[in-house]
Amino acid sequence: MSEDTAAATLDIRGVLAALPHRYPMLLVDRVARLERDRSITAIKAVSFNESFFQGHFPGRPIMPGVLIVEALAQAAGVLAVESLGLAGTGKLVYFMAIEGAKFRKPVEPGVLLELHAEFVQKRASVCKFAGRASVDGALVAEANFTAMIADPPAG
């Protein structure tokens, strides 16, 4: 592999540099493997202290499926930013479509949620991804999604 396509890792500082998300919406803690123009494997440490567990569900805490999909999208956002050289440009990666979302097993506190996303199609302004989330090697969710690269809204 050339240096440009060699697998990379990112700690939380690298994730914060790639994504505009911050607490409580930042759902990627680190990047275990990033192959520019191909795929990413990121990690979300699912902690009992997260606010959504207070109401989803009391006595049986389960990470909401929509947040699992959001975590996959954020991992894909890091992949897009790193692959397209967008870091520091102010460009944002916006969801356009989510297709084929399936939830296989509940995600409970105390696990490491592994987020894998790969490019299905990559263009300068629109990218398509396939995403899979797993815990201890077991598939817990999957979805295909499309994202648009754009300037942030004026405001």
C-alpha cells in the first residue's frame, strides 16, 4: 500500500478534528482502522452514564437504534472527510437517505460498539456507504446510507 492508502488510526483528537459533533452527540470515540477511499472501523464505548439510557428503557437500558445508525454515519463522515481532504474546510457531511436499516440485537451499556463503514460510491458532493455495527464480533445493526458534502448553513 502507498502511504496515502495505508491504514491509519485516529484518537479522540483526530475524531474531533474530522467531525463537528460534540457531546452529547459525538458517537465515535476512536478510529481503529481507516483506509482512505475504502473503509473505516471506529469504536463507540457504550457507557451506562449516557443520558439516553435514563429513558430507553428504565430497568432495561438499550441504545436506541437511531443512535446506532447515527454512530455509523459519523464514522462514515470521518471516512469521507479524510478521503476527500476536507479537514479544516468547514464542509459538513449531511445525511440524505437511510435504506435497509436492520437491527439484529440490542446494544446494552458496557460494550464496545464496532462501527464499520465502506464507500459504495464516492463523488465530490455525494457519497454512498454500507455500514455495519457489531459487538464482540456479532452483527447488531446494518444500514446503507447516502450523504451530501456541503457548506454549513448560513447563520
